Amino acid sequence: MISSLVQTTIEEIHDAFIDAFSDYEVNLDMPIEKLQEMMLTRSYNKKLSRGCFKDGSLAGFLLVGSREIDRKNVFYDVATGVRKKYQGEGVGDQLIKEIPKIMSENNGSRFILEVLENNIPAQSLYKKYGFGVTRKLKCYEYSIDKVKDEKGTKDYSIKERFPISEISFNDYCTFSPTWQNSYGSYLNMKHCYTVVLEMDGNELLGYGIVHKKNGSILQLGLNPNNRSSRILKKIIEQLIQNTESKVLKYFNIEENSTMETLIKDLGFTNIINQYEMEYTNK
């Protein structure tokens, strides 16, 4: 039986999530609090989300995020998974089949997701139901081996001299951020992030947004008139001072973008890749 997840508890979803991704290519450390944060960050909508129920339990799930972008309803695959017990029984197909219905019933224009580069079965499944690849995304890490200077910690997110809302993201980003790295994601959980700015007088040279605990970089942006590794290095140094993590992680960088070239020059290591795919309501 397929139904929405309106009546499904976070505990049920978490239990199914852990089981579904227990042998995933990427090791997922996902306590229930972290799953809740991920769902909130990515604009989880329980009414649009779907679950496949068998034997009285959640056998598979399609967690859907929703946002209005450019006055259009756009949806996102927060996570899709099937319990190991039910894998190979067509549960994934049943859930993906729901996407056109969700789009049609809710006036959706696009449905976006990411899938690992090596997950060929999932890519084939999505293509079967009308998804196409829009771009390749690269994921990088940077090990922090320097002692942090606590006196140098800065949090510019509360500074009024240059509010983050005044940053021209389209100009400063060298590629369009993915759903999970967008400004909307920051707004959903901004208390979890620190914004750092690199200034030259009143001119913004660049900025960075980092998770205070896990070191995930939400965005890096540079002044379009001066995109140098020197400025980016200063921003990275600030990010290091503003996270508890020993590793910076910058996921979903568009392949061959200026930012990818710059972070590689600074010593970031490519750890995994994935594709962004999209279904468009015709």
C-alpha cells in the first residue's frame, strides 16, 4: 500500500532509513537528530512524501522536499530507500511511479534528485520514469591539521555592516548551488551555520557558510572580479576556526566549475561523485 507519510512518525522513518542504507556505498552516520536536521534543512514535506507499507511496517520511503522557486513549485528527493527485506520486490518502482502523480496533483514544475555515480541501477530506474541527467557533481574533503586559534573565531552572520541577505549569490557563486546547498537550506537551519566574510574595506571579496559541528560547507562565493585562490584560502582559514569538525566537507560542486579548480589547488581531495537528475512536468 502506498500512502503519504502524514501519519508516520520520525521514529518509523528513521528505523527504515537505517535499514535501507546499512550497506550504502557512503557510510551514513545518521542518528535520529541528524536525520531530522537533514529533513528540515532540505524542506521536507510529509504531505508530498510517500511510503510503501507491507506487513504493517514501512517497507520503503520517498521523502520529498518542496520549495517555491521563481514562482514555481519545485520538488526534491530528500531520500529514497527500501528496507533490505523488501529490496528486489519492486518497491522502488512503486515509489518512483508516484512522482508524476505528486507533480500533477501539486502543480509541480520540476523534481530534482542526486544519485551516486556508481549507482547504475538507481540511475536506470530514474531514467525509466523520465528523469534526465542535468550535471555531474563532485564531493571534496579537506583534513584540518592545524591547531585552531580560538581567539580568531569570527561569526559574521550577525554583523549588520554586510548582512548575508545583501550578497548577490548569483554573481558570487561560480555555479548554481544544488538544493541542499542553497540559500533556502541555510535559512531553514541558519542557527546550525556560521557565515564568514572576507572584506576589503566595504567591498565583499568572498564568503563561506559552514556547519558549526560537522564541517559541511554549504557555500563558497568569490567576487566575480577577483576569483583567486589567495582570497579563497583566507575564507577557508576562517571556516576552520568556525567548526568543531576536523574535516571540511564540500559536496555537490559542479564539475569543471571555477570553484572546483580553486579548491583542488588548495589541497581538497575528491572522495565521491554523483549526478543531478531532473524530471520536468510537461
